[in-house]
Amino acid sequence: MKNIFSRYSVVSLLTLSFLSCSKLDETPYSSIYTENFYQTAEDAEAALAAVYNELADLYAGPSALIVPDFSADQIYPRPVVGRDTYTLFSFDPQYSAVASYSRTNESPVDIWNNCYAGIENANWVLLKVPNTIMSNAARKKQILGEAYFLRAFFHWFLTKNFGDVVVRTKASQSIDDAYVGKSPKEDVYKQIYLDLDSAEANLSDYSSGLIKGRPCKEAAEALYAKAALYGENWELALREAQKVLSSTTGIGLMDDVLDVYDVAREDAARKENLWAFEAESMTNGRSSQIMSLYGPPNSSAPAYGNTSYGSAFAYQAFFDSFDPKDKRRQLMDTSYVNKQGVTVHQAAITPVTPHGVLVRKYADRNSIGGSHSTNIPILRLADVYLIAAEAEARQHGATSNAYTYINRVRTRAGLDGLTEGLDKDAFVAAVLQERSWELYGEGDRWYDLTRTNTFRQVIPAAVNDVFKTRAPQTRNQYFPIPQTEVNANNLLEQNPAWK
């Protein structure tokens, strides 16, 4: 981890924070314009690390997980410090509550800022590195592939949260370059596909020796498949998913789904975790607060980590939706053993509710304070199987191939195969449910509900004694663009439903 996400002093003429400032008459100077940077292989690596740094900030907050998961029907927060605004859909374009509690690092503001900063840094890599002198041509090609991949990922993350967004494919070489209007979502996806074409052409195949946290070619194919699924291009989604599933480079599902989240098995699990945020608790490593949010309050359960706050739980109804023999339910607990070796039962897990359900996908008993080493999956092979199942069914109905794809995931979870003879709509609904069981707590479910426009039907039923009423409106399909960004860019329009 430390060899990827360490901070570098790579200063661009126009960083994202500059977008929130007024135009200036002064001419800013930076290392990029001295021509002293991007000259060596070390410069190229440092510039690429600056792109990854924004990914680290996105998952450290961790807005990439909190924003969608607290909005959906699996996970809810302890209702403090503005986190409940997503659960209650009470946020505004100013994100007033999280701003007043200094929680913008957990908000869509963080998503917007980090994604565009990452895109800006990637654009500089793609502009300058082709002319950088490097003796290792293969590594240079890989750097460019990673930059294309990350630019695609950041644009995809933006459009699934905000809808129509600004597409940025040029490094900001003048102040006027900061002022760009939005593109329709369809055009955003076109650019994502173009970047992933380039990523596939430049990235290396998966191997066990791949640098931790770096994407392989199969990861690019997986992201392509998932982006195409969101873009409702079923043929393209299936084509890219099949590329991944036909790979002979050593990728595959872990035999035991529990091992995917076992910090002691993370190296072996990379054959399934095609791309993950590689958290590290070591000194100078980059980690995330997600472990601390999920453990019980007062750091009282050593198995969950050395520091935990009791800030997030699974809905009881979601826990109850699992077949008791489903191994994935074992990644949730309705009791825990405290530091004294005493079992704490569900009614006493949290003072918030007697129905608290703990999630331990990110548990790390060897954490250093709140810094854990549990990887946060971003693209998993199980996800690709479910993408293939859905894309196949949407194109051709519930074919034998569609059943094969979904049953690979169900069988690994200890379940029987899906009921035979389902029609197209019932099969797609079953895939979406399977995605919920497989990917919970990984920042995925909310986007399945919004891309299928079913969130207004599903969410009102996801209530409990903590959040008794939840009433999302049509406008909640996408988050409002941070109003500070709209105010700073006269070409940037707020999402119409949020004006």
C-alpha cells in the first residue's frame, strides 16, 4: 500500500480546489511548467501516484461506501453528525448538515472533489508521460493504461452519483480550462468506453506478482462490463464480462466466500478481488475509517478491531432475508465477545436499538487503532458473474447461460441453484437480489436501485425503530452537484431537480 498511496508534491496549474475560487489575473507558476517534471521514470511514477492518492482519499473518508450504503436498504447509521441525511434524504445542494459538522469527507462533496482531482491528475499523466524518457517501455505502457483506467473509473463514479457531469479529458493548462459545462450521461459513458478501450490495450494480464492496488487487464474488462450494464448496453456488458470469465491467467472465485474478507487471506483473495482499495495499518500507510464505523461502540469487540464506534449496522430485515445456510450471512453478527470474553447479545449491542446487527466484512483484530489492513473490494469476480447473468437475461431471457452465471455465485455461498423456469423479469429481479446478498456493505446496492429506478418502491420498506419513515423523492435518483461548484463555474448547471 505505501508504495502506491504515499503523497507526492505534484502541483498542477489548476487543481480541483481552484474551481471554487474566482478568476484571478495573476499568472500562476508550478513545477509542471518548468519542464523539469515528467522527465524521468521516477517523475512518471510520482505523477501516477498522485492519481491514486485521490482514490485513497475517496475510500479513506469513506464517502465511496458511506454515501451509497446509508442511502440504500442494507446498512443504516447511528443517527448523529449528519450521516442520517442520506438515510432520510434530507440533504440539500449546500450539504449544510455535513458541512456544519465537518463531515464533507463522508459526503457527495468528497466524491465530486476527489474524482475531479483524480481526473485532473490522470490527464497530466496522459499528456506528459508519452514523452517521458523511460528505459522500461512495458512499464511506461502500463502507466498509461492505469491512467486511462482511473480516468474512466472516476468519470463513472461521478455519473452514477450525479447523472450528467463534466467530462474532462484535457489537462488544465489555462485558467479558462476550468470552466466547462456538463455532458449528457450518454456522452459520459462514451468517454468511459473509449478510456477503457485504451486501458485494455495497455494493461498487463492478471498475475500474482501484480503490484498491490493496481488494475490488470481483467479489471479493466470488469469495469467496462459494469459501466456498460449501468449504461444499459447489455451486449457490451456481456461481451466484456465474458472476456473476464474466459481468462486463463489465474483469476477465480475463492472457494470460501468468507476468505474474501479475511485479512490473513488477502493475498490469495486477489484472484477474486480484481481491484481493491488496499488499506494498510502500517506507519505511512493509507487506511479507511470503515472498520471503526462497523465495530460495536467503545471498541469493545477485539475481533472487530482495536478501535470501533458503533456507527453503522445492518437492518434486521436485511439479515433476516438470508437463507440460514447462506455463508454470506456469517459476515454479520447478532452478538459478539467483548474484551472480558463475555458474549454480548443483540439487545445490548448498541443503545440505539435492541435490534443491532453488526457487519464484519472489514474487521481486523490486528488493527493499529482505527487503521486496518482489510482490503475494500471495488471490482470482484463474483460481481462479474452477476453482471453476465443480468446482461444475458436482459438480452436473451433466462437462458441456461444466465443460470450458469448466477449459480456460480449461489453455489459458492452454499445455496441451491436458482429456481428453474423463471421468466425474464423474474430472473432479473433474482439477479438484483443476489447482488444485494453478495455485495452488501461494498457501496453497490444504492446504484442498483437507482439505475433500475426502483429506489422509490424499495426504500420506504427499509425502515426500523431508528428510522421509522423513509421517503425518497424522484430527485433523489442523483445527488445535487455541490452548490459551491455551481457558483464557481458559470457554465456548470445544477441538476434540474435540485434547482
